Amino acid sequence: MTATVDNHRGAEAIAEAEQWTAHNYHPLPVVIADAEGAWVTDVDGKRYLDCLAAYSALNFGHRHPLLVAAARGQLDRVTLTSRAFLHDQFGPFCRELAELCAESQSGAAGEARGTAEMVLPMNTGAEAIETAIKVARAWGYRIKGVPDGQATIVVAAGNFHGRTTTIVSFSTDPEARAGFGPYTPGFRIVPYGDLEAMAEAIDDTTVAVLIEPIQGEAGVYVPPDEYLVGVRSLCTTHNVLFVADEIQSGLGRTGDTFAVQHAGVVPDLYVLGKALGGGIVPVSAVVGRRDVLGVLRPGEHGSTFGGNPMACAVGRAVVGLLRTGEYQERAKRLGAVLHERLGSLVGHGIVAVRGRGLWAGVDIDPTLMTGRQATERLLARGVLAKDTHGSTIRLAPPLVITSDEVHWAVDQLSEVVAGD
Ligand SMILES: *Cc1c(COP(=O)(O)O)cnc(C)c1O
């Protein structure tokens, strides 16, 4: 340990990364060396409160002891088998994850018909979305009776579902999409929150509606509860699968296990990722009804690493943490503190605040600074956050953050927007 803190090593590491990596990201100028809980330390010894939590992949904080123990224990046993063989973490992970989803449905309204009976594990979020798209199309052709090659999927404007060629085909963000064609057909884009437009877009070829119950990347847009209830009802009426992308909104972030629970609805397929890997390994999954996921036959879909022993061991530990309810409760209680504090800044350098639980989209007054500038100034004050679009920043701290730390982070933001 050096006695003085300077930013010497950080500057070198930034220059190296700049030279040797593709510039598909524009990271903030901080080089993290270690981390614990809600805090990270950079290579020069400066500490920062992590208010991004890897876009919610770190819901349980950095290096949660139970998750690290699960990973360590598995490292000493077996790390990879491929899906050519079963391993002893696979069945238990799938069962426990399905049970977590099923338990979350207990309070849902009568119209709900979804159940969580099967799991298809993958690695990244984008892969899980691709999986859901393939499953929905296969279900459409084999069960619903849509003529081959004609399936359509209704999605929402402003969506973020990942970065693969098929997924960016139905993005409305020019940065994500433009210049990467030709695009995959079969998607119909309707405005988020507009049930009438959705009803019009659905016809006999429609196999699924794919939406985020809260649009994260777009700036944390929370639709009215009636919207999700309406989507459920349209899907039920027209025999269309309701696919909920809960990759960012799920697993505790909003104060419940899943964001759809706030509206009391149950999707036909949950798409999960990010926090499912406990911030240690990429783990994603599609969870849903047996008559839907059951359409896949051996050889039709897969992934070498999907459902590997390390992923399943960590995933089981994540499910174990969620089954205590403690993290959902923290997100609810501390989210109320976060939103009360942020709300009081509206009109004082902040134009609007949206969100639920420990998750907020904050629109900074665009005449003051861009979102990027705000995050740079927060960084200088020891808070890690990320802009989404224009002058919007997103706050999503690990759910292990304390009340004092929430207050401190908002203090820093209020001083940044006050120009101090
Ligand atoms: C992050 C995210 C994805 C993509 O996940 P990756 O693991 O980055 O591929 C998909 N949908 C939503 C809502 C996300 O937030």
C-alpha cells in the first residue's frame, strides 16, 4: 500500500485499454482493482460507491460471501461437462429456479395462466432472448398452427433486449441498429404502453409479445399496472405468448422477485439473466410452461456452456438468497428512501425521476449538463453511475447498499446538479 493516492496507474491502464481494445464502449475513466459489497477500489486506491451494479448483474453486491463460497466449492469439484452429459447441479438448479418463479405467482390475479414448469439455461441475456424467440416461433408452428415461416412477434419501441443481429433487428435505437443489416424479419414494433397499437399489431401469425415490464436501458420507464394487465389479457385472448424480459428488472431489483408481480400478472415465459449469475459467471435462463418450452427437441437449440456446473452452483446460491425474501425487502425499503430523496431534487437541477425499488432513471436538466458529464462529476465524488440516453442517468446500486449510503449517493448527485 502506498501512503499517498495518485492516479498514476489508472492513467496508464486507461491508455493501454484505449490502444488495445475495440471501442464498442466508452467507459468512465476508472480502473477497478477490487471490490466488496457496494464498494469498489481503483488501481490507485480510491474508493467508489457502485450505483450501477453492472446493470443489475450485481444485485447481491460484489463478492457476496455465500455466492463466492458456492463458486469456490464448485471449482474444487467439476466446472464443465457440456450438455452432452448431466451433472449433479443441473437438475437442482432448474427445479429451484422454476420453484422460485412459481412461488412468485402466488398472489397473481385469476386470469394468470402461466406456470413455471421448465427451465432452459443459457449464459448471456441476449442468448436467453434468442432462445425465447426460437421457442416462441417453434411453439407457433407446432402448437398454434401458424403457417411455416410466417410467425410474427410484437415488441415495443424503446426496447433493449441485447446486441445480436436478430435482436438489434427490432431495436428502435439507431446507435444499436443502424449499419448492421440485413435485419431479421418477423417483428412488429408498437409504442411502449400503447395497448390499442398492440391489439392492432396482433393477428393470426402472432406467436408472442416480447416486452420489458420496466424499460431499463430506455431510461427506467415504468408503465402503469394496467398496461401489463392489458398485455396479459391480449395475449390470453389471442393465444399469444407473453414473454417478459426480466433480465434487468427481475431478481429483486424492484422490491419483488419480478417486476411483473407489481401488476399481479404472470407471463408465459420469463427471460432471466444478469443477477442470476451472482456477479460471478454469466447465467441466463428461460423459464416457462411445459407445453411451450417442451416443444424443443434434442439438437434444435443449445449452448456449450449453458447450464454448466459453475453456473448452476452459483445460480442455486442466487435462488437461495432470493428465497429468503431479504433482498426484495431491502430493495422495497431502501428504494422508498432513494425515490423520496430523488423526488425532492425535481425542480432543482433534475427534471424527472422514474423507477421502482432500488432502480431509478434520473433526467438531469439538459441545460445544465449531459448525462455523461453528470456521471463524470459523480465519479470525481466517488459515485459510479452510468448515463443511458442524452441527459438521463441510471441509478441501480447493489441491494446490499445501506440507507446511509443511499443518502450519501443522493447528496453527491444533488451537489453535482447544484454545480458545486
Ligand atoms: C442486459 C439486458 C439484456 C442483454 O443481456 P446480455 O447479458 O448483455 O446479453 C437483455 N434484456 C435486458 C432487459 C437487459 O437489461
